[in-house]
Amino acid sequence: MESNKNLMIFSEPFKHIVEDNFLDKEDFGKLKSRINNLINNSKNEYGFSVEYNQARIAVPDLKVTMGSSILSNKELIDFYKKYEDKLLDHLKKLAPRKFHLYNSFSFQLSKTVKKGTYHIHDDSAEKLLSVVIYLSPKKNIGTFLYKKKESIPSKQVDWRENRYLAFSRLEGKTRHSYKSNNEDERYTLVLNLLTSNRNLARWIEPGIDGKFFVIKFLLKEFLKGIIVFLKKLPSILKNII
């Protein structure tokens, strides 16, 4: 484990960063005071246990491609500019080979309902850096981290207001889950550095899991193309003859 004041870098069960008091007091207070402004645009992607409002900014032109119900467009861009260097530094620490793929930023306020849970997953390949910051309430349940193929948590990152957890996803390895306690709704801020080239991101991940996924995907697409061609072949031959 590497440690520097509030920031700690852990290697198990996969490489991740934990930092306390990540947001400055003004930003933390502002976001916490606006949690009731959350307008759900999740389309139940996470099931009915989780609602969120997600906004996106295209990089480097800083164009808001999806607005937020929590922050105005100006506030959203100012927030991004304020924390961009730190997020990029953490991406370099966790996955330097993915750094050049970064072309979008997402800002998401999430609510997990009382007794709500979200299953074990390793995150979408578009996410180069995955970040969660615990917002409210003072006491709840943090994030469970798992070793590959195991269903019992190897570690729990404990809940603490303004605590930051970050990792760079790895196919089948950065497995994590979360849940709310039985008493309170669980509010978090989720930040992501994103790429539009998911398969390249998978390919350059360490290990073979990502590469194996890409090979299977390309073979599947190749077979689809052959099937489409064979269906069209009789009409092609008819026109030739």
C-alpha cells in the first residue's frame, strides 16, 4: 500500500485509490444540499434499487452533451476543470496505457434506495477511470471489492462522507458491488473518464481477459457478415447470370 496524507493506493484485490476529503468543502456542501434535485434519467439501467442523474462533457472541446439536474452547464464545466488534473493523474497511476483513449467525462449523482443492492460487476469498458464519492448520509455502507471469480468480498471500502474510491476497470477483475443500509437512502457522486473505443481499451488492458473478449467479439461480427453475405448471394448470382 502506498500512502500520502489523505491518499492511499492499494494493490489488493485489484489496484485502487482511496482518498478522504476529496471535494473541497464548498463543492461537497453544494452537492449534498442538492441531492433532492436528482431527476432520474437512468431508464432503470441499474434496476429499481438505483436511480441516478448523469451528465456528460465531450473532451477536449468541453461541450455538454447531456445536461445535469444537479449543476448548471457552467457549474458542470467549472467542476470538471477544477478536478480534471487530479482525475487524470489518478488514471495515469492506475492505467497509463489507457490515458490517450480518454475523450469524455461523466458526472452522475446516484441514489440507492433503502435496502437497495447492486450486483457484482466489473464496470463497462467505456470507463477508463471509475470514481465514487460518498455524499450522504453520515452513516451507510461503502463498496465491496472482490477477487476474480469469488462471490465473497475480499475487502470493504468503508463509508465516510467525502471519501473517494477510484479504479481502472479490468475485464473480469475489478469486481465490486454496493448496497444501502436498511435505514437510509445512499447518495453518491460517480465520476468517470470515458472512451468511445471500448474494444481498444479492453485490448490494451493487462492480461488476456480483455483480449479474449475482443477476439470473440470480432469473430462474432465476422460471422454475422458472412451470414448476411450468404443470404444475399442467391440474388447476387441471379443478377450476374
